[in-house]
Amino acid sequence: MYRIASIALLCLFAATAQADPRHVYLTYSDAPETTIDVNIITDRKTDRVHVFYDETAHGDERSAYRHVLEAVYYPSPMELADQRALYVAKLTDLKPGTAYHFAAGDDTYGFTYDRKFRTLPGGDAPIRFVNGGDMGMDNRAIGILKEAAKHDPDFAVIGGDLAYANGMIGNEELWDGWFDNWDTFMRRSDGCMVPLITCIGNHEVNKTAYAEPELRSPWYLPLFGRQGDEVYFSRAVGNNMVFVVLDSGYLNTFDGPQATWLQQTLEENRDVPHKFAVYHMPLYPAFSDYNGARQTLARATWGSLFDTYGVRVAFEHDDHVAKRSKPLKGDKIAETGTVYVGDGAMGRESRNVDRELRWYDVMEESRVHFWLVDVTKDAVSLQAIDRKGEVFDTFTLP
């Protein structure tokens, strides 16, 4: 009798407990002041996935939300791992600088509890974001996420090598761990989720001979490939800031169409005061070989364009160290030029820097860290912060 009663109670709990989609995360594919992409991963493909949203919280009373949008199903190689399915709802016509509550999911695999995001304010309003790369999901990465969240960023810019799944279908547990960490620890003090802007790194791509990008990068492209028309793209934020997000030769060469696009995009944004570049492999490394063939090519193609169009800060990654360069232009120290900061280590164990600073750097440290960036109409301020919360480098560009 006792066993039968226990089984009945377990069945009742299973029937009434809240079930969630496997993962929910936020990205941008358009103006972050009025749009946001809600990405939903379910355990299996299902009939319909919806996002209910409103400026007011309604908990699990989905019928009370004023807006609802059916998410679009995107078939992908991820399904070969364990049949998980990806859905994306692009919310549009949102109010700038406004908090929205939402519930996402479906009747088969469940809906999220009430979640929350905030659109960016637009115009000349100040913006705060965090930057880093080379993360993984161990205790170092968790410590960094906890510390970064304390600063209430509007969004995060992650420069590649997120889950270290190496573009392999069978590494789904690495992505699960990464998303679980992000969802658990990267929340603002107001409860808002932190949207992602990402670029591709070498650990997002496998070493197969396939020509199709979807087979070379079967996880990253489905998860983050819709931020632009290509894996390289631009994202404008307000009146004063634009990011050019680049592929360091993993699916696209440094030169060719990507370089042509970069020049055209920088020309179109010539008058934007704060132009930022985001990519994985550093042009001015603090650990790897400055004279390497790929680094030399990248400086010749991208660096010359950064010089011509006045890119203020280039966010570099991959080397697993902390570094800040002097202002550089024409591959020389200049009074005004691009400052190159990096280099990854937002979770992965840091590597050893040289005993002496390289000629182009003002700071190099073997330290797990992230960059906190505050942008106003008139200035850009950066702080390098480690997982204990220590600020170990600061600078401001007027």
C-alpha cells in the first residue's frame, strides 16, 4: 500500500511540476533598441513553440500577456546529437529602454517561468557591456560570470571559444553546461537576462574537410549564426557606437569578401564616433607569435582598415592572457590610434606572458578576467576585472 501511494504522489508531482525548455537565451539580429531574438531549445521537435510577452509580469498565466509570437523552427545538425530542436522568436516593435517579461516554450516540453529582458535605450544614452572570450564552464568561468553580473551590463560581447565543443556533434553536454552557467549566473540585479553578441572562435569549428559551413560548425552556426547575413556582421547601438564582428579565418578568409565587407561597413559608419572591432585571433598578441603568418595577414588586411576609419578599440581573444596595447596606427605606436585589448581568459586557465612587455603593449598579465566597458557620447572607459573583483587595469578614451 505504501509503495502504491508513493508512486501515485510521484506521478502527481511530475504532472504538476513546472517543466522548462532545455535552454532559453537572447541575441540580436536587428536594432537592440526595438527588437530582440528569443532562442528556445527543446528536447525534441514539437508542434508549436510560442513566446508570450508584456511589460507586466503574469507568471504562468499566459493568457494575460498582451502579445504572443510563434517561434520559427530552424532544422540543424544539432538534432543529430540527441534530437534537440531550435526555435527563434524575433520580437519587434518594442519600446526602447523598456523591461519586458516573457514566457517561452510549448505545451509538450513546458514553458519557462516568467523571465525578463530590457531593450537598449537608444539615442545618446550611456551603455555598459562586458567583453571576454575563451570561457569553458569550470569554476573559473563561473566565478567570472558571477563577478560580471554584479556590474549590471546591458549586454555581453563574447569573442569566441564559448563551450570548447570543437565543432563536434557528440559534445552536446559541453554546450548544455555552458548555457546552464550563463542562464544561472549571468543575471542583472533587476532580474533581466543579459543578451549575447558573439563571434566565432577556433573551438567552434571542427577539422573536417567539408566545404559546407554548417558541417564545419554544426553547433555555433545554428546557435548564433543569425546575428547577421554572414558569420561576420555589424551591430549598431544607439547613435554613437557600432561593432564590426569578424571571423578570424575559420569559415571565411581574412581577405576577400570579408575584407571588402569590412571596408564598406566602416565607410558606411565613418561618422559614428565609437567604432569597435570584435574577433578571436589577436592582431597584436601577448602570448602567440606576433610574426605568425596569420597575424601578419590580419594586420595587413584588417589593421589597415582600422587605421583608415578610426576604430577606437579592438577586442581580441584566443591567447588566454590579459593585455592592453598602446594606441597603434600603421603598425606603430601613435598619439591616436586603435587600442587592442584582450586576450580571452574569461574562464580558461591563463597562460604565461613574456617577462618583458612586447613593444606595443602597456599591460600584460597572466590573469583570468573580463573587460567592463562604459560608453557615452563623449568617451569610452574600460576596466579589466578578475574573478575576485579586483580592477587591475583602467583607461579612458575621450
